[in-house]
Amino acid sequence: MSRSPSRASARAPDWLWNGDEPSVTSVFQPIVDLRHGEVIGHEVLSRGPGEWREPHVLFTQARAEGFTWELERACWTSALRCISTLPDEQRRAPFFFNVSPDVLSDPRFGDGSTVELLARYGLNPRHLVLEITEKAAFEDTELIQRLTRQYAAQGFGIALDDFGAGHSGLVTLVYSAPQFIKLDQALVRNIHRHSYPQHLVKSLVDFARSVDAVLIAEGVETWDELAVLLRLGIRHVQGYLVARPASVPVRPAGDFEERRHQAMRALDFREGEHDETVGSMVIRRMCVDVSMTARELDGLFQQAPQLGHVVLLDDSERPQALVMRQRTATPDRNPLVVEERLAITTLARLAMKRTPECLYDPVVVTDAQGRFLGTVTMKQLIHRSTELLEQRAPR
């Protein structure tokens, strides 16, 4: 960012710079650790003036007119000025700045003037996390590796934004080795209704844990989404459910904190240090009204060859029966139903005590109020129980 504001404003239109003043404004949205309710950082978002208020309109217009660099400069200047006026306690949490690949690789960004701009407002790289937007591809893998190492060495945090939304996500992930991975909201939206993204997110949780990265779910808007994300192992979230973007950094509202605390207590019921609860494995499966006939159920299975079982629910979303593909005419009216807080190792013992004809049927899982959450297959249960037992074994 080697250009001064006055030089940028001489070339850029008024909707980007008004003299030496940036025309864009900054808002902040908190990122919360669900385990303790602490804010671990704030994403900095930009708003343009008038008809350019929405970010996608603002950035599209700048890109079309060739002012991407000038816009980035305006966004950074506006945000840093705002951050510099905050009380010390609000400046401790890092601020997440979106940076597109073309700006990150621009020589003007890495010539030292970025750090100088931070210092002008009493900040340093450790106050910031650079969010590489994954929707724009980084085709040069050696370049992204060199750049991320360079900025990490200067003290910047590195995050991969919008993971799962672009075409080169895995490649970018491997070569950038980010400290933070932010799941695109497309993976989060209505995740409680679809099993496929649940499996994907669960795998990403395991991956992030193995490389010591923080996995953040973006765009969380409902408690149903949050409940499923928690069971899958997500512990850091951002979205309207937590708090809407505001002109100054804010904490989540009190009602969110109360429900967060209740949700986390439900996950803390374990038999031992290395145990996990059933809720961590639950996948939301197909569920239908209990009034569905055998013929309708048979047609449902024919339309969905990948469907192995269906749970019948009453009007209060409480499970009434389990229907297996191979036994559509004889629903199990008394399946094994357990609460999500039950320890996995305890469930394994209960499941293996069932009669031979239903020994390998899925287990139905509910919340503390008895409402349906999903099911756990015996394959899942055996696999995870074995892993937990291996972790407990003396080394």
C-alpha cells in the first residue's frame, strides 16, 4: 500500500475517496469460541456510500473500473482509523481483514508500506489476520506458499476464507497452511437438514484438529444450524445468530450467551477424559410424519436408492418408529433411542445388547427434550468406539 491517500484520491472516484478521506465505512462482526463464550476476533467488513453500500456491489464496481487497489486502500484506512480509537481491551482480539489473491500478490502490498500504515495508527501485524478469500483462485501454488510464509513471518495471522466455495480450495489450503479455516456459509446454511454436508464438515473438523488450525463456521443464522455444528465438533462460529455487524466491536447478546451455555453443558456429559458424547457423531437423516403409509414409504425408498433408513416423527418431532429399507412393511416401533449426551462407549454396550434381528440397525438420537436430532449407524459407532479405546490404551 505504497500510495498515500491523497494520491489514491486524485485518481479514484468520490465513492472511494473524498479528498484524503475514504468514502467507505467499516463494521465489525465477532467470532466466538462456543466453549467459553469468548470473542476470539472480529471480522472487518466494509460498506460503501449510497448505491454502493453492499460489499458485492462495491467491489464489483471497483473491479470493473480498475480501482481494486484504491478500494482496498480505502477499506484498510477506514478500518485502522476506527480500530485505533477503541479502548485497549477491545484491541486485544485480532481483526480479520479480507484480502483477495491479486491484492496479496501486489508488490505494493508487501513493500513495507502496509506495516507502516499499521504503525501510523498504533497497530502492528499481530493485531491482524489476513483472510485470503477462497472464491478467487490462486493459480501459482509456489507464490501463495511464499507470500503466506512472508506475511506470517512479519506477524500476521493467516486465514483461508470462504473455504468450500471456490475451485482450488484444497490446493490453496495445502500451500497456505492457514491458522484459521473459515467454512463458507453455503456449507453451513440448513446443514441440519442435509447429511452430506454434515459428513464433510465432520471430516474437516478432524482435519483442522490434526493440523492445529481453528475451524470457523461462517454465516450461522439459526439455532438448528448451531446445534448440528456443535455436535459435529465445530467450536468457533460467526453469523447473525451470534451478532450482526456493528459500527464498533460488540459481544454476543445475553440471550445468545444463555443458550450457548446450555448447549455446551449438554456436550460435557462424558464418562471419562477421553470419551465423547453421542452428539458428536449424529447425522441428520431423512425423517417423515408418522402417518406415512407403507406404500408411501416404499415409494420413498425407490426414489432414493442411497437411503438406508427413515425415522417416523410425531407432530412434536419425537421419534415414533424406525423404518429400514429392507423392512419397510414392518417398522420398528421400539428402536434404540438415546439422548445426545450419552457417552459413546456406553452406547456401544447398549447397542450390542439388542436382539439379533435389529443388532445392526441405526441408533436414534434425541435432545434432552426428546426431539429428534438424527441417527448414528453401527459402522460409525464401532469405528469411533475403537478409536476411543485405542486412545485410552497404555502407550
